[in-house]
Amino acid sequence: METSSVLKTTEDIQKNNNMGRRTEIATIIKDPKIGDRVTVKGWVRAFRNNRFVALNDGSAFKTLQVVIDEEVIPEDIAKRIGFHACIAATGQLVESQGAGQAVELLADKVEILGETDLSQYPMQAKKQTMEFLREKAHFRMRTNTFSAVFRIRHGVAFAINKYFNDRGYYYLHTPIITGSDAEGAGEMFRVTTFDPGKAPIAEDGTTDWKQDFFGKATNLTVSGQLQGEIGALALGKIYTFGPTFRAENSNTSRHLAEFWMIEPEVAFYDIYDDMDLAEDFVKYLINYCLEHYPDDLEFLDQRIQELEKNMKKELRRPMGLIETLRFVVENDFERITYTDAINLLRSSKPYKKGKFEYEVEWGIDLQSEHERWLVEKKFKKPVIVRDYPKDIKAFYMRMNDDNKTVAAMDVLFPGIGEVIGGSQREERIDLLKSRMAEMHIEEEELSWYLDLRKFGGAPHAGFGLGFERMILFITGMGNIRDVIPFPRTPGNAEF
Ligand code: 4AD
Ligand code: MG
């Protein structure tokens, strides 16, 4: 039998069995050895008729049915097998009598490894809201929904490393603590060892950061890009994959204060190469999940259909989850310029009827309602918008010949909006310096970044993929907080 989640070698399976400790449920489902005596360990997902336990150990989406042999299992043990209790069960694998599974375990020995306090148990078998589950970290991850999400999250992380490794990129670890603001947007968390209110004051009346731990003001990184560029102009092709932090007060279903970003940076690439890489990369990640996580995706697909059953047709997704994923990998992304996007928006129905909340004119930052119209209504597929006005983009982006736009590109996805932001970098030092001056960025602060342009600079480009936004798209979850194990958002740093 096929199972999606864990592919074991024969050697692994043997080792697993010979250790005499436990056999993983994924191993049993994949290749059920009827007649074998095994021990399984896991958490009780359901217990019916005092006899049938649905046991899950996280190794696979599916549960294993454990049938309790009433004759041999003491009653006091059977009584303690509660919802979500942790148990070990030993017995023989037999062909299942029931529908829905090929094999079941006829247990003659059951041990309670972790009791569950049924009187205080806050969760019934009935559905709980996502908000409620966010407060119950230990239960949350054991639900079908979240275990599927976090198995897929793992799979995508693995696929990211595989994609780049197979293509000769080097994984570069850029710093988490830094003295610079890569995006120049000032949305940083300060890192300091000073006591609040007791920081030393310099002669000019401001905080004397020279006396702080690093001898200067530091913050958590918002992006590894600037350091990544140094890597690219030495190793040729690099990528970063790490946590990034933004103190933007955006309480939306698309923003986190702590999120993970993947940032490839490639020497000699221009903006067109950059877009090709972005499209190929995200399609690869989606394909990887379709291939390796069919059970989890199938479940998440059903879940959405269940949720949308009672919704008005206009509010439902146009396609099922798996259908959407297939559609995205099988079709070319639409590519347009920002200027075209503005023209399309201004001739759109919602614009003419005054349905957009925000004004549409050349120079605006596209709002989510605009991005979604382009992707969901106009093109009905992912869209890459490029050549944005310089004034709404970061200082490091390469100036186009029109002197008005920069070689920037955003990849927009249905239901999500921006998943990738990238650009060709300004390699011409004079132009870079004048952009920094316009944006009030001190040259002194980024002298090391300017040095890269002074000593063997080269054209280069890269982008940043928001890891959680990608997972949000692949899993079809509705809120970015539900695709990261421990979400950090304004007012929220529990666990
Ligand atoms: O567009 P951004 O700000 O681009 C950069 O940081 C560049 N330095 C990337 C590069 O060129 N190397 O962020 C990149 C992506 C966004 O497209 C979005 O998917 C995600 O990061 N992102 C967030 N995800 C969750 N919560 C937030 N607060 C996010 N801010 C950005
Ligand atoms: Mg962006």
C-alpha cells in the first residue's frame, strides 16, 4: 500500500522492528505484514465501543485501528484509554474486518504511557475553531488538520533545500542579529542588553549604543538579502532560508511578526532570469507536495469543501485545493508590467463602479484588493508584476532606463496576494548612492554593501519567498497563523 508521508528503506524497517521498541504506523500501512507481532505507540484519536482505537503516531496521515481483545486486557486499563491518551499496544497484525483499512492490530497487551484527564479535557471530539486551537498548543498539533499542515511544512522545507542543492546553489546562513535595515522600512525589533529605562545617554542626549553589547545599535534581521548578495558575488549562486522579523503592526491573515524567508541570489542574473527562477521554483515545490503528500492534501481538500458547504457560491473557491495546485503547475504565470496593471485596473468593472476601497493611479502601492482582482478575476492564475515605480520600492533595486521605474517583480497568487518579492539589484554605485541619499540612508551604515559595487561588482538578481505564504497556498488554510507551529503576531507571543 502507498503511504504519502514516510518513505522507509527495508533496512530502516528491519532496524525499527529489531529494536523491539515500536513499529511506526506509516511502516505498517505501507507494507502490512499480516501475522507479524508488533508494538505500536501513539495517541488515541478515537475510541469506539470500548474496543476500537484509532491510533495515530504522526508518521502518517492515516490512523491504525487497534482492536482491544477484551478477554486479555484488564478492565482498569481499558477504562483509561481516553481521547488523546498516549498508549503502547502490542499484538498481531491481522487483515481488517472493517472497511477503510487493510490491516488492524489485534492487541493483547496495552500500556498507558500518558493519561489524559478526561474531566478537564478542554476538547471534545467535535470540531474546534482555529482560534481556540491556537491557545492549546499541545492539542492543536495532534488534530488531523494541523498534523497534515506541519507534515507538509516539513516537506516544503526539505524540497526547498533539494531544489537548490540539485541546481548547484549554496545555502548561506546570514545573520539573525544585524546592524542594518535591509528593506529600509524601519520595521525592526531592537536587540539590546540595556535595561529599559537605564540605557546610557550620549553627549547629544540620545541613547549611547556604543556602550551596548555589540558596540552599536542592532536589531533582528528583516531579510538576509544584503549579506546574500555578498555570497552571490563570490559563490555565484546562493540561497538563504531562515527566520526574519518585522515589527509592522499588521494584524492580518497574511502577516506574521516572525516568519521564514527563502532568498536566492544569483550573479549575472537579470530581472527576466529572476522571474523564470521564481516560477520554476514555486512550481517545483507544489509538484513535490502533490507527489509526496497526497493523503494530507486530500484531507485538506475535503476539509475546505466541508467548510464551504454552506457558503454562498460567490464566496466559495472556484476550484478545489488539489485542482488549484495542479492548475498552477500546469499553466504559465501571467507576466505584466506595473503600468499595464494600473491601466487594466482603471478599466475594470469594480473600478468604474467605485468598488475599490483604495484609489488606483500610477504611483500607488498595489493594495490587496487590486492584486486579487488581477489574479482572481482578470487572469485567473498567478501573475508576475514587474517594473514598479521607484518610490514605492526598496533602495537597492535597479533603476530602469525610464528613470521612473525599477527592475522589481512581485509574484501574486490567488487567495493570497504577494508570495514573492524580488528584483535585479543596482550594481552601478553612483545610482545606488543617489537612491540611498533620496531615501535618507546613511552611506556609512552600508559601506560594506557599497564596497561590493567597488570591487568586482556584477549584475545580479534575487528574490524572497515568504515561506508561510507558500504553505498557506499549498494547504489552503485561511490564516497564516495556522501554518506556523508557534505564531508571533502583535500582542501574541505565547509558548
Ligand atoms: O517583499 P519582501 O519585503 O522582500 C524582501 O524582503 C527582499 N529582501 C527579498 C529579496 O529580494 N531577497 O518580502 C519577501 C516576501 C514577501 O513576498 C512575502 O511573501 C513575505 O516575504 N513576507 C511576509 N510573510 C509573512 N509575514 C510578513 N509580515 C511578511 N512580510 C513579507
Ligand atoms: Mg514585497
